[in-house]
Amino acid sequence: MSKPLLTVSDLHVSFMSRWQHEPNVDVLRGVNLQVRRGERVALVGESGAGKSLLATSIIQLFESSAHILKGRVEFERQELTQLNSKQLRQIRGRRIGMIFQDPMTNLNPSLTIEQQLLQCILSHRNISRKEAHIVALHKLRQVHIPAPETRMQQYPHQLSAGQRQRATIAMALALEPALIIADEPTSALDVTMQAEVMRLLSHLCNNNGVALLIISHDLSLVAHASDRCLIMYAGQIVEQGPTKMLINDAQHPYTQGLIKALPNMSSPGQQLYQIPGQMPQLQELQQQCSFAKRCEHAEDICYRQAPLMAPHGTHQASCHILARPAELDPDTELTL
């Protein structure tokens, strides 16, 4: 098997406290992640799980109060945590493309779409402005923006939300990166447009041989768009495996809760399931399972010892119990 394109090993990221008497907060706690060339990987979890921080840690774009305590981020045989700012700029955009949650934060409102695409292309490629224009137009056609010649001359506010997100996808693909990180790429869109953009993103990455790391809180949204899925909770990966197998045979109680909370798992008129409690304060976590206080299967060992990731069937999970709740019928599958 070929060497992974991206490997994150035992990554620990901490936020420095503003006050000397308060300890720093470890937000990512021993994260391990691999993405192979052309593979589509989904990273799923509630808000506050650490998904976006992991994405920005990979490309070293986190805020100044965050710092890597230990761990490695290896991309195309380079250790990214050891690179300086100039070296990282050569990788961001060119080898790793990034799509953020809200396209309006990724697009400059004072520049036309053409100006922004040309700026992106010419800053990394030694080609003429005319050649860059041809590349930009081709990328807009690839993402199915209607009348791309007209859209090129427009400003971001003149495009619909869906068109703006397509423009950011075109920018991410413009330099033909090896990996695209899409951080909640559909959160600013309506439900119909969400599915359309996810299909487009998955299709483009497949056709261009680009690896895709999709970050989302919605398990059903990434089900069709990913080959493999990692479930993140309180700064750790708690379960991972092939997407379809993980969804249809979830082992970790947190993953099971996410599946039960999906709208199509409830009968018409029935109240949607909600995982009880809320994510713990990370500074409170010691040597225990981070999900223990919300888990209906927790036992004494869950409060005394943090579980380790271990193989279980087709995937891996970190849980002392690995019990299936009675409310989930083992013969019931989530249709993908």
C-alpha cells in the first residue's frame, strides 16, 4: 500500500490562558489521521469537538494563542510543523486547498471574481495573465457556474450563496492541489444546495484525483461524499472506519447517538433524538472517557481510565463498553 498523502500523528494542540493562574487548555489530545491520494475522508462531530482546529493546525493557520505541544503533521513527505512561514505559503493553496464555512469570509468583497482567481493563480504559477484568465474560466465552468464569463466580472455580493461557494471551490481547485480541506462547506446554504455542492465537490475531486478531507457536523451529509469517516469528540478521534460500514454498524455510543439524532431515524411527528448533556469542559478532563458523563452505558472504569483506540470488526473505536443501545435495531440500516 502506498504511503499516505497526509499523516497526522499524536497531535496535541493547546490554547494559552489569558490569566497566569489558569492552566492552558488542551484542545486536541493525541489526534491521529491519515488521508491517501484520491481518498475522500470525512471528519464528523458536534460543534466544539475540535474539527476546525485540526484543519487549521494542518496548514498552520490557527490563532496566535494556540500552539502545538507535540505531534507530527507530514504532507508529501514534509514535516509541516517544522516549516517557516514562507515555506508554508508555498504549500497552502498550491498543494493544499482550503474551503471555509462561509464563502463571504473567503472572498474579498472589493475585488471581482476574476481578479481574485487571477491573483490566486498568478501568485503561484509562472504564466501570463491571458493564460491565467483561461485557467480561471475553465475552473468556473468545472464547478457549473452559469454564464461564467459574466460571473467573472461580478463582485461576490452579486452572486447567490451557492454561486459564491462554487467560486471558492473553483479557487481551491485552480492550482490543482493534491488535497482539499473543506471545513463545513455547505453550512451557509439551504438543504437543496447543500446536497448539490457536496455532490459537485466529491465529483470534482474524483475526476481530478484530489484527496478530500470534509469537515462536518452532519453525518448524513457526508455519507455519500466520503470513503472513510472519523468521528471526533472533545478533541479526540473516538471511532473511524469505512463510512457505510461505520454508519450501519456504529460501535461507539457517541456515534450511535449521532445516528439516532438524524431526522430520517425518527418517525413522522416524533420528537428528534438528542444526545443528553453537553460536551465537557476540556480543562476538566483527566484520565477518564470524555463521553462518560453523557453515556447511558458508562461504568466505573469509564470514569477512572481513558479508553484506547482498538480494532472492532470493520473499524476502530475507543470505548470500554462497545455496547449497542437497545433502542437501535441491529437489523436497521441507514440508507446511503
